[in-house]
Amino acid sequence: MSDRSTPITALCEVANDAAREAIVNARNTLHLLADDLTRHVWNFHQAKSLEEKEDVLRAALYLLAVRLPGTVRLDRLAEAQASVARAAGGYTQQQPALPVRLQVQEGGRP
């Protein structure tokens, strides 16, 4: 049986694919948001009054505080990192790659 067909190898491939997708998505999202922030910088320089500058700054704060965390999907990055850690642990036998089932003692309790 080749190593490529083992459950651990399959787990590693799935974890790797999910991680690649998560990190590429984060990078692409950051590029889009950076473009938006660049427009805010330009609008700030074009603003004539303090009120206009305040509006631009408010929009930039909203972008960074609300849109950035919601669109980068840090949850996907965290899930991908955990999957890779589990896969690496299972592959090197340092820690179980999959949850360990509890042994059931007499009486049906773990």
C-alpha cells in the first residue's frame, strides 16, 4: 500500500488545500481593502473642510474596524492552522491527527 493512499496523507492534503485557500483569500481581501483605503487617503487630501476630512476618517475607521475583520475571515485562517497542526501531528506521530475516542469502562461510562 503506497503512502499516498493512507488516511493521514489524505488528511494532510485536505488540510493543505484548506490552508492554501484561506491564506490566498485573506491576501486577496487585503488587496481589495488596501485599494479602498488608498481611495480614502486620496479623498482625505482632496477634502476642503474639516467636516469632509472627518467623514473620510470615519469611513476609513469603519473599513479597518468593521470590514477588515469581517471580510478577511480570520476564522478560516484559524481553522486552517488548526487542521494543518492536526495533520502535522498525525503525520509525525507527535499527537493524534484525529480525536481520540475514550475507552468505555464497565457500566457504559468513560
